[in-house]
Amino acid sequence: MAPEPSVDVLVLGLQGGGKSLLVRRLVNLAKSDIPDAPIDFDVVATVGVELQSLSTSKRNRNIKFREVGGAMLPVWAQYLRDCRVLVYVVDMSDPLMLASSAMELYVLLTESVLKDRKVLVLFNKIDQPTVMSRSEVNMCMQLHEMPQPVKSRLTIMEISAVDGTNMSGVLAWIRSSIR
């Protein structure tokens, strides 16, 4: 029997995608239950690994998050075995980074350690004026072309870590997926 993962949620995505703000927003939401509650927007790019926990009312359990910075891309795979679920953040407002995001997600999804794990793909920054349409993002990401065993583990949501759009849905998905 495989050892229990030490981290519940692994948060990955290219640099500038909004991973740090996402985790900050989720931790704040768990405390206040207000998706758009004020948070500190002063975020510095994560160089390395950040660990955060948020408490949940269920069995006095904490949900542990590990955010690995985009600059750490060459070593992302080594963190996969220690997580229950993967959250992959994509910047919907940056067409130049979208193809790279898609490629890195495809690489991650081929890792055998993820074959039994759920993956949440978050299309972030829907509040930005330069946001691409969902059909444009779908065309670039080509997630519909994934093999069925992979597609069945994927959930896709559009969010804004800045204004809190769909944060309650993200937190609900995480809570239900790590039971």
C-alpha cells in the first residue's frame, strides 16, 4: 500500500498565473466564508515552494496546500507523488503564455503518479480586459483531445483570484476531492 500523501493540494502553473493569490483567496474564504472579502494583493512571485494550511470544520482537519513557483517548472514532477489533487492555474488573459501552459499541463498529465488523482484546471484572470474567450482558450488548450481516462479526472473552472469569482466552487471541489 502506498504511503498517504503529505500534501492535499499541489498548486502549479506558469509564473504570473495567479497561484499565490489563489491560495491566499482560498485561505481567506475558509476563514470568512465571503468569496470577495478583502485580501492583501501585494504578491511577490514565488521562487521555490510555499506551504499554506486552511482549517475545515470537518473533523478538525486542515487542508494543506503546496504552491510550487513557475520558475521551479523543471522539478514540478517530483512534487506530484506527495499530493492528493493537482490544481493547475492558467492565465486566460495572456495569449502568449497559453500554449506554454497547455504544453506543461500535457506533460504533467502523462506522469503515471497522477493516473488516479483528480486535476482541477483553473482558467484564471477572467476579470481582466484582455481575457480570451472560453472557446479561444479551449482551442489553444485542446483539453477535449485528451484520452478519456485523463478527461474523466479533469475539472475545469473559470475564476478570478482578484475579485473572488468562483472561489466558493473551487473550495467546494477541493473539499470534496480530498475526502
